[in-house]
Amino acid sequence: MPLALFVSGRRAPSLGTDRGVCLLDDDGIIAELHDLAGTDTRILDEPDLLQLLLPSLRADYVASETYVAGPGAVTSCDVIALAGDRDPHVEVSEVADWRDHTTGTFELRVFPGAHFFINDHEPEIAAALADTLLAAAGPGPLIR
């Protein structure tokens, strides 16, 4: 069983999705990436590289936008949910609904920022991840 589940910038699976980015053409997905402001513009301005990346990006959107949580979809591991307080696509309350998907502990951490708030808070988030995993692992050797 996993020690913990970290989720970031995603609404709880029980809420479904209404974005439809996976249905956009390539230019629409590129525009979405520009709007999210988390992808280096040097990548977005490089057509050959984008042609290599677009199939994987589209597959990611298909997976995240078409997944339907079954009734009672819960985990027993702890869930730590991270959210940006100004994310234009996900409300903090939608991230908080992950609490309904665990029988373990639930923690919501809200950071200043939009969808890619992680980019502005890397040291703080890395420390939180390490602290959570070390506490969950308990005493003893880290490698089992």
C-alpha cells in the first residue's frame, strides 16, 4: 500500500470534469498551455518539439478528463491535497473534496498562486513531501 497520495491542482474524482481540453485541436491545446502559464514559452514556441509532445499531452488530458470514479472510490492511505488559491480551473473547495476519497487522514495545503503554484513554492512543497513520507515510513531503514 502506498505511504501517501499527493494530489495537486485536481478536483476530486467524484466531481467529474467539464473542461474538454482533450477534444481541442492541436492549436487549442497549445493555447490552453499558454493560458495555464506553467510551460516554458521556449517549448511552446518550438513547433518541432511541440509535435513530439502533443500526443503525450493529449493522452494526459484524455486520461484526466475521461476518468470516472466508481461508487465508493476511496483509498486507505493518507491524502495530501495541494491547491493554488488563484487557480482559474480548480476551486480550492473542489480540491478539498478529496477528503471524501480516503479513510486515512486528509490534509489540504493551499498556496498563493495559480495552477502552477508549485513552480513558485518548490522548496516548501519538497519539504512537505519529505516530512510526510518520512513520518509515514516510521522508524527504521528507509530502504526495505
